[in-house]
Amino acid sequence: MAKRKKSIFRSIFIPVILLAGIAAAVYYINAYLSRPAFVRYPAFGIDLPVNYPIHGIDVSRYQHNIDWKAVKAMEDKNIKIGFAFIKATEGLGRVDIGFRKNWFNAKKALMPRGAYHFFISSKSGKAQAENFIETVNLDKGDLPPVLDIESTNGASVTDIQQRAKDWLQVIEKHYKVKPIIYTNIDFYSNFLDGHFDDYPLWVAHYYVKDKPRIDRNWIMWQHNEKGRVNGIDSFVDFNVFNGDSAAFKKLLTK
């Protein structure tokens, strides 16, 4: 009789335990898969992607007068602005009207800074690189130069690729650091894919979960253009660095 009771107990108890284990596993898997990819940060006015410890902005004359001390001091839920890219030049001879002031004041506020060039694909890459070199002096601790390339300007694929390579090579030779390419996923796919794999990529792709939808390694992700930051009166682009603080420090000029 005792053996029969044990047998009945096992036949009921063991399946119940197994079912409970399966239910728990399903629950935790669903919880993991449905975890938030973005979390709202009210002070910044946008949702920020999770699992990226270093956040940054990029600015130009469109942000007008910037209080860099206020930018540096801002914090929401332990998130601060960890870097800023500043537009320096465009095309053959343009210098952003706010560059020199922003460049100086960002450093004064101890904000890790970088400079970018807005590329005109129909113009000489070498001449555009000289415009950047004449404008930007990099100091120890600055981020690498950035080639911002987003439009064909009527140029052919072959000319776009060659002129971009010319800019990158001249810049790398002068500053002794490999430049970063900034673009959006469509432009990269249509005009750059497979030809610039040796260069770090900063990619723009808005309103997607977890990461940009691109089939290669990337170093930075511009995920929103409607952020708010103390010290800046207008909207500002938000970015994340794809790595930890040690990887970020390695990126800075020595």
C-alpha cells in the first residue's frame, strides 16, 4: 500500500514540477524578449537605448549659442553627455560659423570633443581635406576627425568613392589617426558598402530597437534628432558609443 502511494505521488508530483519549470522558463524568456530597448529620460526629452553607457551629441551653427558648462553638468538618471562632435567645415572653403567658439568652449568645459567635415561629393576630396586641416587643430584627448557623407550631389558612385577615399587618406596622413565615416544606412548600402570596411563607422538610423540595422561593425549610432540638453535652446542629435569607457579612451587621440 505504501509503495502504491509513493508511485501515485511521483506520477503526480514530478509532472507538476516539470510543468512549473517550463512555465518559469517561458516567463523569463518572454520577459527577456520583451525587455525595453529604450527608456524614457524626461530631462533629455527622448527615449535612450539601453545597454550603452556613453552618450553624446553633435552640433553645428543650427544650435546657435551653446553653454558648454551646462551641457557638461547635465544629468538624468545617471546618464550624462559624454562626448560632442562639432561641425568644422563644409565643401571646399566653408567653415561653420560656430565652430571656433564651440571648439574652444567645449574643451574649456572638459567635454570630449571631435570635429566633422560635411562632404560635397561632387568636389575634390583632397581639396576638402585641406579645408578641414586648415581649420582644425587636434589636441591630445580629442576624438578622430569625421567625414560626414550623406548625398551624391550628382556624382557617380565611382567618383563618390574615390573622392571620399582621397579625403580620408589625406586626413589620416596629416593627423596620424584613422578618421571616422558618418552616414546613414541607405547611403552606406548604396554607395559605400564593401569599400570602406577599414574605417570606423558612425551610422544614423532613427527609431529602431537595440542597434542600427546594418551588416557591419559600427562604432557610433545616431538614434534621434529631437533631443534636449541644458545649455542648448534647439533640438540636438543624440548618439551612443558602441563600447565601454576603456574602448572610448582608446579612441581618443594620444
